[in-house]
Amino acid sequence: MTTPRRSFVTLVVLWVLVLASAVIAIVQTSSFGQASAGREAMARVRAYWAARGGVEAQIARLETSTQAGEADDAFVAIEDMDESAEGELESASYEVLHSEKVGDRPGPVDAHSKININRMTFDDLMTLPFMSENIADSILDWVDSDEDPNVLGAELGFYQGLPFPYEPRNGQIRSMQELELVADVDPWYVRGEDWNLNGILDANENDGDASFPNDNADGVLDAGWSEIVTADSVDGGLGQSGKERLNLVEASEGDIASRTNVTADQAKVILDYVSLVSEAKMGDFLRRTLQQLSAQLGGGGGGGGGGGGGQPRVAALTDEQLTALLGECIITRDSTAPPEPGKLNINTCDSRIFQYLPSVDSALADSIIAERDARRQGFVSFAELRSIPGMTAARLAALYEIIEVRSNVFVVTSRGRDATTGIEVEITASIDRSTLPARLTSIVIR
């Protein structure tokens, strides 16, 4: 016969067993969750380093082509980067790609294939979709260094009067995200469907109204202004030989002659012009001959075998000499000044980009594109643009202020993928090769 005491002990034991089972279940569940979270964390780490590996592969290819020089092919750098757009690592892989009108394409985006927002005039800005006069004036006010607003623009007083005040840059815009801080600029204008600004048509950007952002689900990335303009590109950089450019302000006649293969007389005119004309620009060597520049300095310019005042006639630069002068030299009077905004690369830009440069008429734009497309290796030197039908010295010099044939900055979007879980990590980075080693000027991890 069971006593009350034994029944109580049995009940206690049963409750202990139940509680122990519950504790074990909780511990097992927690351990499983922690293990799962640990595996997911490790997967994300592998995916991250795979994505970073893709970025580093792009940097390595870019530095190699830069050091080797690009005197024979305008596309060698970007083609080298395209070749390393995919890779396998242990338990992970990476892919570098971007979206174009015809679909996704492997490789980076050339930042110089777009117009630098910091170089745009009021007339240029007014060609952008959704642009208004007040926004254009405000963008120019944001970039200029003074506090005097344009007619419809905005300076410090406007921004300080906002509910959450901030100060305008009064300097170069550094990113497309910063452009959204300018008065009356709507993020939709800047981003379009590319809400994360990664340059890729993501699934949520091609599903209509099913998820944010709203899009037209046409399979084509409409990236708003970010499809047309950039803030990443920088001017200058290394020469086409891969060497640091020769600053004509500090160079000797011997330096100029050895670097560009000009004669002693030609080197003297170049050096005298840069030394004596405070506003001298590289484009001046396109606009005028050395004889004309010499005459401007009072060094002659007469016809026949000699110049006025008994000065000998200075030979015009050959195509090879002009190519070397433009590709290997620079005029910089303030070494501490920030880099100039990048120019548009005529080799990599879309043919439709000229509609946003009203200073280039449609006939000239068509001629430039036709000549470019006829060259398998593109325009290797800016001097080669002289062969375009109807090109004049004045037109060429004007184009030199906005167009280049070589790029310094490339934007890489690299997706790393863990082989076991399929977890992905994406990195978008801007690579600047204007100096070596190349620098990451921005990086975003998603």
C-alpha cells in the first residue's frame, strides 16, 4: 500500500523530470539557435571577404595596367579589370558587375563615363530631368566658396533656418548622397530606381509596386541623375606612361625635352610661355602653335624662314610631341590645391551623354562618336581628336576643358557569396589611381 509520503516523493520526482526535460529542451533550442547564428555569422564573414577579394582583385589589375602604361589602347585598364570580374575563394565566390540599358555587365563602372557635377554650368544643369532654375542655382551655390546666393539659389542662411539646420559645403560635392542635401533636391531625382546607388538593378527595383522603391518593372535600371552625373571622378593623375606627370611650372628645358621629345627651341617656348603667362593652360598648346605663343611673348612670329625681330621660326609640335605633352605634362601652380573634378572620358561615355553638354552641338557630338567608334582602340591621345572632320583649334581647346581620353576613378560593386548558405555581402567602392598605390576613396558595405 502506497503511503502519502511515497506518493509525494514520486510527484516531486516527476516534476523534476519534467522541469529537467524543459530545461534541456530550452538549452538545446538556445544552443541550436546560437550555433545557427554562429554559422550565419561565419557565412557572412566568408561572403564579406569574398566581396573584398573582388575589390582587391580590381585594384591589382588597375595598378598593373597603370604601371605598364596605356599608350596603345584606351580600353586596356577597364578590359583588364573586366577579366577579374569573377573569382572563386575557399567556400565562397565573388562577382563584380553593373547594370546597363542592355542588362547586367561584368566589371566596374568608369566614373569618367559620366559628367562630374562639380564641372557643370547652369546651362548644363538645366538639361537634367526634373531640373528647375532654383535647384540649378542652389547646386552652384553649394559648390562655390562665397555666401552670395544666386537669384534663385540658397546659401548658409537658408540651411540654418531649416528645422534641422546644417551648413552647405561651399566646395566640391563629394558624393551623390551629398547632392541630396542641396535645397529642393528630391532623392528620387538623384537615385531614380537605384535606391541604394549600387549601379545594379536589384530585385526590389524591378518588381513594380510590390516593394520599395516603386519602379516600372521593365527590366531596365533608371538611375535618375546618378546615371548621368558623378562626384567621384578626378582630373590629372599619372601620365599615360604610368609615371608622375611633369609639372611645367617647375620643369627645366631639359626635363621637357626628354619627356616629350621636343627640340631645345620648342622646349624653350613652352617653358617661357608657362613661366610668363600666369593663366597658362595645357589647352593653350591646342589653341595656338608654338610660333603664335612665341609671338605673344614678343619672341617673333613673322613669316618666312625667321620670326619678327630676327627671331628664328619655331617648328609646330608634331602629333607625337603634342601627344606626349598632353599625356605626360601638367600645369599646377598650387600643389596644395585639391584635385580638379574629373573630365568626361570620350572613350567610355554613352553617346547620349552629349545631350547634357549644350556647349557641344549635335553635329560635333555625332562626328566625335563616329570617329571614336571607327577606332578599335579608341582615342589614345587627345591630340587624335584633331582628325575629326570640322574640328578647329578653338573647338579642340574648348573640348579639352571638359573631355579626356583616360580615366582615374572606377566604381566597383562586388558581391561575395558564401557557397554553403548562399548568404551574400555587397561592397561598392570607388578606386582612384591618380596616385599609386591606388586608393579607396569611398566604400559602402551592404
